[in-house]
Amino acid sequence: MTKPASADKPVENAAARRRELKGWLGIYFLATTTVGVFSALYQLFHLDFLGTLMGSAYYYLLLACFLPPVFLIYPIKGRAIKNSPPSYDVFFAVLALASNLYFCWHAEEIGAMGWEIYPPMTPLICGVVLVVLVLEAARRVGGPVFAGLCLFFATFGLYSSHLPSLLQGMSYGPSRLAAYFSMGPSGIIGLPMRVVGNILIGYMVFAVALQATGGGKFFLDLASALFGFVRGGAAKVSIFSSALFGSISGSSISNVLTTGAITIPAMKKAGYPAHYAAAIEACASTGGVLMPPVMGATAFVMAEFLGLPYVEICIAAVVPSALYYSGLFLQADAYAARTGLKGMPRDQLPSLGVTVKNGWIYIFSLLLLVWMLLYMRWEVWAPFISAALLLLVATTRQHEALRLKQWAGFVRGVGTVLAELAALLAAIGMIIGALSITGVAHSFSSEIIKLAGGQVWLLLALGAITSFVLGMGMTITACYVFLAMVLAPALIRSDLNPLAVHLFIMYWGMASYITPPVALAAFAGAGIAGSDPMKTGFKSMQLGVVKYFVPFFFVLNPGLIFQGPPWEVAQAISGCFLGVLVISASMEGWVLGLGRPPLWLRPVLFIAGLMLAAPELMTDIVGLVLLVACLLFMWTNRRRPGRLHKKEQSNVLAQ
């Protein structure tokens, strides 16, 4: 069991573990980042004035730019005590650079001469070196648990023929596996690394540009101006700003540590208990990864798996993410209503007009990005154009011009993000490679279908449990990739919608971030709030309850992801939103306009909401009847809704 972070020992910020490269190493980092981004622009905009990168040369060049900095930025263990990396880390960086440049130079020969099957000695040695370095880079960035899982799959092909039927596959020798992982189409430069090179790099540049030019502060000011003055305004500011920021950053933990440092103290000051404030921020930050338009790396990998345009993934994710945030928003409002929490004074809040006037470029760049995605279908070019616009405006504005130091910080930010992604996704590529070369993906899928006995609900329950457990020890992308290979085919063969199945896996993989015993996002928030981590984790489960049942509903009724006839889509969406409203009321014990329901009525309301949200017309009717009966009972027996007595309020705040 993972040990939770204590209140006085918060979850460590990844930035604290990084070295800040200076001197010639700093110049090298800036240069390789610039070369890597230029290579992406050159390749993706189909330029040819310097020649053409053949075969897999482009992906090896990206690894040559972004893998070596991992060894310079991240120490071999613990925190970065000093900024100057030791000689062995410089040596590892040189090896990573040399091996990837070698493969980049010989990319044509790899494909033409079949080196991934029969490698000569020199490329085999380079391949072994690259596999070891990728595993070590994954350990430094993703932690020992993630690296251990990658190591298991890297060696899995050595003994897979001796395993039980569920995991049984073909076995190979170490040289065959090393060659396949380093030079094959489904290894280190397989699907995840191709996603980085073909589409994700532009969105990461846009995300860093947004932060470097002050987008984070703008989102917070905008949320404060819109919601700060209403009841429970501090919590609503946290939800809105974290949703916007999280969608761009694509990271739950960094979102909590960035926006939570401001929003959690504000919520505590407004009257929310420490554990409640931390839980709201954890849920809001986690949901940002599931919210369009960026959604983090996993959505891009999903688009490649399904062979769909990325924009279709975004459209499908709109309603589920709106349902999730509606549940969170309504519970925060209900808590404020039943405890009498007021909004913040208007004179302490930023002006909406001034905020929009000063930050119009952030709104415009996001709208431009969405327009280019939805209308122009420029999935590859859109983020680069939006990022260029942001940087251009920031550079030309006299009062906030980007100077040389800020430009260097921007390039470092891009390099750091892409170095982390290169380490993680190259290692995840080996998971795909191991499942592909051994054939385990097919056998595992077949065995799961047999185990479920044709029962779709049981198959989905097994999928949810598997996704949740794997999400505890793996990054969301690694968890998704593994399950997309071994579980998704079984669900799709049961006549379920492929897009809904892949979103289902992604949602349940994220559930562990707010669910004890791991609950990394909740524990990060608890560290900032000074609250009990487990208490915060269980409160996060309550506030994020929508995440646990909505994935089942959109798998069984794809109308929730806009798959199906218009009338089915309308019925599914309206019923689910009403269900979320009722569930939120039951979870917080406050019905808008009617006040507090009796304790025994709350489970009935929860069941009514669940049936309204369920994907069948009959359950909608039963749920509606139950809801009307509950509301009539409360209407005839209502007490005047309003602020609680001081004794009641103190009891509620102590919960």
C-alpha cells in the first residue's frame, strides 16, 4: 500500500527535484530544445530546403534532442542538491545523444536491411545502450514503480511462453528483444513517440507559451471576477480556474501545486474546512486532464490508436467533462448554501472588464485554437500558430514584453516538458512492443472475455477495476496504453462503441488520483492545506463521485459522447445532467429551494439520480417518479431554507 503524504510533508513538487542547468550545459539545453522544436516545425510543415528526414530518422532526432537532458536535469536519486550534474550523468547524456544520432543517421538502413530482426553488432550494442538509458530516464522522471513496470515488460518476452494462459506468449532471446525495442516499429520509437513527434509537441509548446506569458494568472483572475462574489465563491473560483489551467497543462499534480497554492488558502479563509478545500482543488485539477481542448498526452495517443482525428476525441469528451465539473460545482454550492458561506467582497476581486481587456489575447488564442481544430481541421499546425500569436503579442506589448531572460525561460520550459514526455513515452513504447511481439495482447483479451462469460456489465466492472489498480502505479498514459492493447479489444468485441471504450479506460485510469489509498492529487492538496491526507482523499471521492459512474453510462449509451441519433443524444445528455444534479444534492444534503432533506431520504435521492443518469428510458421514468415523490415529501414537510444555526453550522464544518 502506498504511504500517504503527511500534512506536514506535502507531495514533493517535481520542480524541486530538477537541476537548473547553467553555463555551457544551460546553453546546450537551450540549443537542443531549439533544434528539436525546429525539427518538428520543419517536418510537420513539410519544409524541404535542408533535405528530407527518411524513415524513422525524425523520431530518433527528437530523442537525441530531448532524452539526454533528462540525465542532466534529474539527479540519479532524491532532490537536486546542486545544479552541476556529476560526470556520470554527463556520460549518460553523451551515450543517449550518440546512440540516437547513430540510429538517426542509419534510419534508412534499419528499414531496408531489417536490423530490428537481424542486427549487426554495432547497432545491436547501440540498441542495448538505448534500451537501458530509456529505462533509467523513465525511472528518474516517472519514479521507481513506473520504471519497474516498464522493466517487467522489457524483459517479459524472455519468459512469456512459460506463463499461464492469461499472459502466455512467444519467447525470444535478449538480443532479439533489444533490437526490436530500439529499432522496431513498435518499440521506443513506436506509437507513443510518434504521437510526440507528429502532434503533441505543438500542444506542449502552446501550453508553455500560455504559462510563460501569464495565462495562469489570467485564468485565476477571470474565475475570481466571474464567481468570486457568489456564495461559496472561493471554491467556484478554484473549480473554474483549475479546469481551464488543467486542460492546458495536462497534469493533475502540477495543477494542484500551481493553482492550489493560491486557491486552497483562499477557500480556507472563506470558511471551507482544510480537507474540503484540498479535495475541491484535487478534483478540479484532475478533471482538467479530461477536459478539451488539450487533455494531456493520453488523448493524442488515443487518437492514434483509434485512427481518428484528435478533434473527434475532444468533441466526445465535452459532455462527460461537463458532467464531472457540474457535479463538483453543484456540491460546492450546496455546501456553501447549507453552511451559509458567503462570497468574497467585490472590492477585493479583480474587475471583469479590466481582466478581459488585459488578457483578451488568452481568450482569443484559445478560441483560435478551437476554430482551427474544429473548422479548419489543422490539428498539427493549430497549436504552433496559437503559440506564435501569444508570443508575438507578449513581445510587442511594452508593459509586459518578453525579454531575453523570459525567452530563455520559455525555451527551458518547453525543453523540460518535452524531455519528460520523451522519457515516459519512449518507455511506454516498449510496453506496446512487448505486448505486440509476444502476442499477449490477443490472448489476454480472449481470456478476459471468457472470464466475463459474455456479461457486458461484468466485463466493464473488470475493466474498471483493472484500470483503477494500474492507475495507482503507472502514469495515466502508460495505464491507458496497456489497457488499450489488452482490454479494449475485448470490450469492443462485445459490440461496445470503440471511442466510448477508450474514454472509459482513460477515465478509470484517472480515478486513482482522487481515490485512496494512493490519491496523489488529493495528497498534494492536503500538503498545501495542512489537512489529513486520508480524510482529504475520502472527501475527494465524494466530490468526484461523477467520475465513478459516468464512464459506465457513456459506454452503454454512446449518446453521451455524441454517437448516435440526435434524439438519443438529447435524451442521454438531459437525463444525465438531471441525474448529476440530484446526486449532488444527495451527497451534500441540500436540495436547492427546499433545504436539507431528512437523512433517510438522501439514499433515495441518490438512487433516483443514478436512475435518471442511467442510459435507459425505463430507468429515466422510474428515477423521475422517485424524484417527484422525494420533492413532494420535502415540499409538504419543508422548513424554511436558509442559514443554519451556529451549533448546526459548527457540526457541519467539523465533518
